[in-house]
Amino acid sequence: MRKIGRALVLMATAAVAAGITVPAVAVTAGHGPGHRPAVASASEPGESVAFVPGTGQSVADWNHELITILGTKGAQPATVHPTRSFALLQAAEYDAVTSITHAAPPYLFSVRAWRGARPDAAADQAAHDVLTALYPAQRGAFDQLLAGEFAAIPGNRGKQQGIAVGETVAARLIGIRSTDGSAAVPPPFVAGTEPGDYQPTPPNFPAPVFTNWGSIKPFVLRSGSQFRPAPPPPITSAAYARALNQVRSLGQDSSTTRTADETTFAKFWGAAPIWNVWNEIAQKLVVTRHASLEQAVTVFANLDLAVADATIGMYDAKYHYLVWRPVTAIRAGSTAGNPGIVSDPGWNPLAVTAADPSYPGAHATISQAAATILSAFYGNHQWLTVSSDGDPGVTRTFHSFQAAADEATLSRLFAGQHTLIDLVAGQQLGRHVASFVLQDLESAR
């Protein structure tokens, strides 16, 4: 049976063969368009509770609550990507806490806080208010969670001062992001008619999703196109033929070249939204490592701001290049004008194809962004066991975040969703975005 290492060699080889490059963009520190200078504080750093081991549990609780809400049918607006909600939640908690502790620069702004204000109360209130603004129909669940978190905080003046900080941060952040373009209704998608152009995919041929998401205002990046990958090789090239024939063999529903384990992890990584899985990985780390409140808000802010901006950058590239999916290319291969591609009209992928263009891959982009962030905080060598709400009873074990990201990335080849060309470009994009976010937030690790 092949091991994942062999698959990674295939990825590297395919990248070289395909001649994939990315623009030579220096990843430098600097604030994105929304950053503002911090407001002068009227207080000294708040109580030391933010640095007590274990106080980060509440941050994981609110993150888990968001995942629960996203699993509620109809809760998430169909044209608003869920990664925006994660970024808003974690940015609000982060700026609420740092407004009091001054332990790190804010993400976007600081607000005035009195000495003794409780940072845990501030984080809880900020989380509650952000989620209530995003999902007002779920307010009862948020009120209940807030009451439970507040029960553990002494009811003194510092608690009320912390609540005021959280309310102010949440309201201000929601106001700032209200004009980010996320509420715009995407125009109807008109598919191209040339070989290589993206087309809605079988079996149901759904309309593509998030067609305008690459144009919304990023959280940290200057624009969604800041790290746009270089163009993929043309469909008439030998590199494209090799990449497509590889997914044709390994990604078919009835493939005889894909191993049993490759089938298992192809289904595993596709069973739940990839951004949920990486947030759940972070939840486990925060809880099992007994993270302090300050540590927890910092990890989650970096993670979800990077994932949100990587998602914006990914959709910018997807709808800029509009590359057809493997299922379309394989079924209509003879139209490509490539002697290395032969049509197979009856070909089906292992998994139903996602409703968006192929280049770059979403799992690759988001997983690489997440792994880069978590490696920066916890180190390159970190044993972890990953589970999925969508595939109960199955777990995957890895020796590093990068190994998990590589398997998540390659799972899309074995699921018949992407060529390695898509996946390599996605990993490069995710790495660039995460590195930029880490430098921009100037987090103390």
C-alpha cells in the first residue's frame, strides 16, 4: 500500500512538470487597508486573568458554538461565506482582550478600558454580540452560553467594565465590516463556451457559488488578488495532460489504482467543511494545552483571519481563471486539442464536484493557511489526531500540521475534484496569505 509520502513526492514532481510558479511577491509586514492606530488607553493593563492557564476554554466554547450554528439549516446566508463569521468572532475577542491587557498590538483598534476591567468578560461579551448580530434568530442559544460563561466570573465592577469593552469592540467591528461587500448579491453566472472554460458540473449542474467573494474587502490583505497564483498551464500542454490523466486514474469512483486508505481519507476530508475541521483542531489544542485567554484569542485570531483572507484570495483566483473541473475536462477531453487527453464520457469522480472553478483548490488553500498558522504557534512537529463531524468514527493521525494539510490537500485528487496543478497553487496561496497575516498581527509567539 502506498504511503502519504509517496503522494507528496507526486505533488512535488507534478508541480515541477507543470511549470507552476507564483508571482514573486515579497511577504512583508504591514497593515491592511482597514488598520487604524490604537486609541490611547485610559488604563494600565487589566487583571492577570488573561494569562492564567486554562482560561482560554471560553474562546473554544464560542468557536464551537459558531460551528454548531453553521450546522443549523438556513442559519448561514447562502451568498456569505462562513469564514467571514469565524474571522469576525475571533477578531472581536482578540481586540477586546488586547484593549485591556495591551499584551500585543490590536488587530484593528483598541478601545478605552479601566484598570481592573476583566478581559474574560470582555471576550465573552464581544463573542456573544458578534454572533447575535450575525445570527439574530439564534440569540437564545448565545444568551444561554453567555450566562454560563459569566457564572464563572466574579460579579464585581471589573466584570461590568469588561462587558462594556466587549460591547464596544463588537459593535465597532460589525459596523466597520458592514461595508465590506459581503452583502452584495452576486450577478448571475454566465459560463464560457470554449474548451477549458468552467461549466456547472454533473450530476445536478448547480450554479457556481461565491462568484463575487474574491472582490470583498479582506481582513488583512490589501486585496483578494494580492497573492493571486500565476496562470495554470494551458489545457493543450503536456503538463496539463499528465495532471488530468493522473486524476482520471486516481480520482474515479471505480478507480483500481487508488488504495483503500486513499479512498478513506478522500471521503474523510470531504465530509465536513474544511474550515470547521481546522477550527476544531485549534479547539482541541487550546483545551488540551490549557491555554490562557490571551494565548487562545491570539491563536484563533491568526487562524481565522488567515483562513478568511485565504478564502477571499482563492475565490479571486477561481473566478479570474475560470478553469473547468476534471469531470468536465475528462468527459469532453477530445475538445481540448491535446493529443494526450482522450474523452471518457462516462467518467465520474469519487465525490460530487464542488460548485466552483477548479484552480486553485479550496482544501489546499485553506489547509495550508491553517497549518502555517498553527505551526507558527505550536511548532512544526506536533502529533495530532483529527476527527470529523461528517465522518464519525474515523480519525486520522499525523506527526505535524503540515502532514495533515498535505493529506487534506491530496484528498481532493483522490476524490476526483482537482488536479495537482490546482493543489500546488492552492498550497502556495495559503502559505503566502498566512505568512502575511502572522507578520501583520505581530503576534508574540
